Amino acid sequence: EVKLVESGGGLVQAGGSLTLSCLVSGDNADDHAIGWFRQAPGKEREGVSFISTNDGSTAYADSVKGRFTISSDRAKNTVYLQLNSLRTDDTAVYYCAAEIPRRSDPALLLRLRVLWDYWGQGTQVTVSS
């Protein structure tokens, strides 16, 4: 059974940084996508970024381009999301998700939550002004 566990959330001042981690277990696929989504209070869950573990290709939502960086360490079965230049509107619960195996049109992955097969429980990121 695939399991995703997020960590690294917390409280940070605007302009600060955090690194989120997503530990993936139970996955034997050669190629899959790991994504990050976030959900702010009263808002829909939105796609932030994803990485394809086979070729390392990445994608970002426009709202985080240039500020967030996704990366993976296959030896540690962990995907990271580096959050820089944080703003108060980045406050949300951040979830990692997995598409196993990798199969969907990459243009759709950040737009359609239904394409993702597994989800973690989330980690809270709070950015204060």
C-alpha cells in the first residue's frame, strides 16, 4: 500500500522560507508523479507543483513560480518543496499526492485532483505579516 507522509510545515514570517518533505513508501513503480497541493480556509484545494520521478520534469502554478522549488531524492524516497519569499496568501494546508504510475497529460495534473491516486494527510504552513 502506498503511503505519503508530509512534514516540515510551521509558522514563518512573510519573506521567510520553509522546506516541506513528502516521504513515499510502498511504491515500486519506475515512473510516477509526486505533486504538492494546498488548501486555504474556505478555498478549493489547488495544485502547486509536481515532479515526474523518471525524467525529473517539473511544473509549477503561476502563483509560486520563481519562489517555490520541487525536487526529489530517490534514494530517500522523498520529494521536497522549498518555499521561499513566503507571503501571507501562501498560508494553507499543504498536501502531497502521487500518481502511480505516471500516465496523465502533464498539462492537467495541477488542474485535476481526480487524476491523483494517493494523498497524504497534509502539513500546515502559516505565514504571518
